[in-house]
Amino acid sequence: ETGVTQSPTHLIKTRGQQVTLRCSSQSGHNTVSWYQQALGQGPQFIFQYYREEENGRGNFPPRFSGLQFPNYSSELNVNALELDDSALYLCASSSETGVTEAFFGQGTRLTVV
Amino acid sequence: GENVEQHPSTLSVQEGDSAVIKCTYSDSASNYFPWYKQELGKGPQLIIDIRSNVGEKKDQRIAVTLNKTAKHFSLHITETQPEDSAVYFCAASRGGADGLTFGKGTHLIIQP
């Protein structure tokens, strides 16, 4: 058990809507990263939050945004949903930013119809 | 940016035999190389990792080797068991806030 928990586990949204996904990091971890995993692919890095600020970002458009709270939990927000946003969204926590182990939650399966 | 290639995409081995999965990376600045196991309906689980100042690391039946000159690293699983069946991902990172770049995964099937 990694201690990283995500909610909800599944949800279905309509194209054009907005969605918020949540993540609680493992105890003692202050860094949270979000990944998108399309079916049959490896996870792709969306962004990382450290000390409540985004400090790294992958190749994703601005409609993907996030927050980190003082207790190190995090949210991923996606606006103007597109069909291609359908994927498993994974949250990973680390003890700090930099070269360190990342532990993943079970993911949120988002389906956009 | 970093690009990670992983082979094979599917690997079927007899129970008790060894399995080897290989990855190559493109960014010479990458210095951290973890391996994850993902079972159906679950998130990736970190099983072993290696840093650029080490050539080999072993943990019971699992070992990872790294060749920085050739920019490739491999996962070795010995004495495979049915519970080893899963999708395995390699990844690379240069550290900082760049995140992990993953390969496309290897579906490992252990035949009884």
C-alpha cells in the first residue's frame, strides 16, 4: 500500500465540461506529480507541484491546471474536455522534488463522451 | 526532450524461466531510471530503480543494469512466478521538476 489515494475512481463527463480530480499524497511527501495514461500507453507527465507551486510541466495545454494545498494534497482541473482526454489520470507523490522515488495512486478513470 | 524506447511489447516465458526487458533513452542528462509494475485496474508500483552512478542493482529475483555509454538499461527477473504477470514500464528522468518519461510498456505473461 503506497498511501497515495485518488478520488473519484471513475467518472464520465460530456465533451466541453470541466472536471476536478483529487489526490492525497503519502504521509511525509511534499511533492505531487500528475500523469495521463491513455489505454495501452505509458503514463505521460502533466505537471508537478512543490510547496504549493507548479515547478515543472510536460507538453499539455493550459486547460490542464492544478493546485496543491498546505497539507500537500492536490487537484487536477481540466477545462473544455475533449474526447481525447479520456484516460487514466495518475497522481504520484515524492518526498521532495528532484531525483527521488515516486509512488503512484490507483488512478482516476475519466471517460469523455 | 527525453524519449524512452522499450522492448519487447509482449514477452511470454515459462514459469521458472528468466525474463529480460530492455529500454533505451535519448537524453544523456537523465540520471534516474525506475521500473514500475502495473496490474490490471491498478496504478504503477515501483519495483526497483537505479541511478546513473551505479551499473547494477539487485533485489531478490529482480535486477536492473545500466549502460550510460550506450544509453540503455534492462530489467531482469529470474525464477519467474505467475504473480509476475503484469505490464512493466521503464522510465527515465533528469531530475528536478522534469517528471518521468515512460516507455510504452511490456506485457509479461508467465506460462504455467
